[in-house]
Amino acid sequence: MSHVGIIRISTGIRELDEALEGGIPKGSWVAITGEPGTGKSIMCMHYAWAGLLAGDPVVYVTTEAEFRDIVRQAKMFSMDFESYKVLDISSKQEAVETPDIVVIDIFGLLKIARQMSEQSQMQQESVKKKRYAALDIQTLIMAIHEAYRVLGVLRDEKAKSPYKHVRLIIDSLSAFWADKPAMARKYSYDLKIATHRENVTAYLVSQYAMTTRSTFGFGLEHIADGVFHLWIDDVESTHEVKRYMIIKKMRMTNHRKTAFKLDIVPGKGITLIS
Ligand SMILES: Nc1ncnc2c1ncn2[C@@H]1O[C@H](COP(=O)(O)OP(=O)(O)O)[C@@H](O)[C@H]1O
Ligand SMILES: [Mg+2]
């Protein structure tokens, strides 16, 4: 079914792969948008798990939850991340073996921010001292680069692009512009310029602000190659949690145009119903 020359990357959700003619075109930047509780984080877990099964190195940025909780939640859906080599970027030890998955949580970002501040002070002692913040796009870019280094996917110190296909997950990006939503578009753009590569297929979660019915800052959707949008029916009228997802956009492929009903099944995770 898939077109010549386009490599497909599995989402880890069978029905979604089928709806995308085999998967996400390699190198895409996919925004996952939706209100709280719609299934965005679980969708990320499926994507990471599919990566581990496929032998793809995974970079997992988590700003909303500790990775420990992600591991616990994923286990409920029969995905055991601990059966793979997990390295937390904030850990003090250098990895003895090449990890399968590198985790960047708030502590990892703090560590990278501290390193960047120290470096900038050393380089320009008499000039301005720059202090980087943990939830800063430049810090995130550095942390992702460090994750690539640890995963051994860069040919040398100066390389910017992985030579091997990597899955990048950022859950969520909204945290980086929570206090300055007007900057969402610029920050998304900066991040894309710095990390968008042929060999990187990314999931970027964006919170949906219920009050305004627009994505937080509304920047990500403009620069994304694909958008998976998730929502819940108004619970006050339906008296039930009814979830849906739609492929709102996906570049370089034909795809299903109608919404799926989305269920989160114990022991299994997300299933999509036509
Ligand atoms: N073990 C489980 N079995 C079934 N459903 C679950 C289980 N664990 C969590 N859920 C469902 O998943 C929802 C959370 O999904 P999540 O992906 O974290 O949402 P989001 O990231 O969009 O806020 C919960 O509200 C709950 O309904
Ligand atoms: Mg979440």
C-alpha cells in the first residue's frame, strides 16, 4: 500500500498505522493536540514502545510526569519499558552500555541548563553572564543533542544529525511557553530548525486550552507535518467519557479523513474504532 520511497514509521497503534497507509512518513513532525485526559500521553507511550520493538533509539522528554509514572502507566497496557536499557540524562554516571531509550525529565533539563550557564560564563568571563532556564527551548535543544550523543547516533562530536533513525517524543511542549503563549510559534520554529532531520520522526504534545478552544499558544500546528487531534464529548450532556481522535493533517501521504472513536483498554492501551 505504501508509496515508493516513503519509509513508514509505526505509531504502535494498528488501526492508526492502517489509516496512514502503513505509518507516519519518516522524518515527520507530528503534533498531538487535545484536552487533558484525551489519551495524548498514552499515545506517546505506544509510539515509544513501537520504537523499542523496532530497534529505534528513543528520546523521551517528559515535563508533565516523572518517567517512573510513565513506566507504571505503560505497564498497565502491557508495555514494559524496564525490559529495555533506560538511561536518565540527569543520572551522574556515564552509561556503561548504549541505552535503548534516553529520558529527559525536568531534572535532566535542570542539569543541562546548569552546564550551559557554566559554559557561557567560562567563555565570556568579562562579558554578560547568561543563565539558562530549565524550561527554555535552547536548553531543550541541547538536551536532545546530548541524548543523541549518549545514544551513539552521531558520527562525531560536531555532527548535528543522527545517522540512524531516532524517535523523539516531547510530552509536552506547552510547558516551554506556559508563561509566554505568544512565543509558541517562534519557539516551535526554533526547535524545528534545530532538531528537524530526515532521520528524526517526532511526536510533540500540545495542551489544548479548554477555555479558548485553541492550542496553547497555537504555534505548533503551523509548523507540524502532521496533526493528531484528540477530544472528549461534553461530559455534562453525555454523562460519559467518549473519546475521539482524527488525523487532521499528514504530509506526504493519503490518510483517513473521518474520526475514530478512541478507547483506552486495560492491559492493551489505545484502540481505535471506526
Ligand atoms: N489502566 C487503565 N485502564 C484503562 N484506562 C486507563 C488506565 N489508566 C489510565 N486510563 C485512562 O487514561 C486517561 C489518561 O490518558 P492520558 O494519555 O494521560 O491523557 P492526556 O495525556 O491527554 O491528559 C485517564 O483519564 C483514564 O481514563
Ligand atoms: Mg498527558
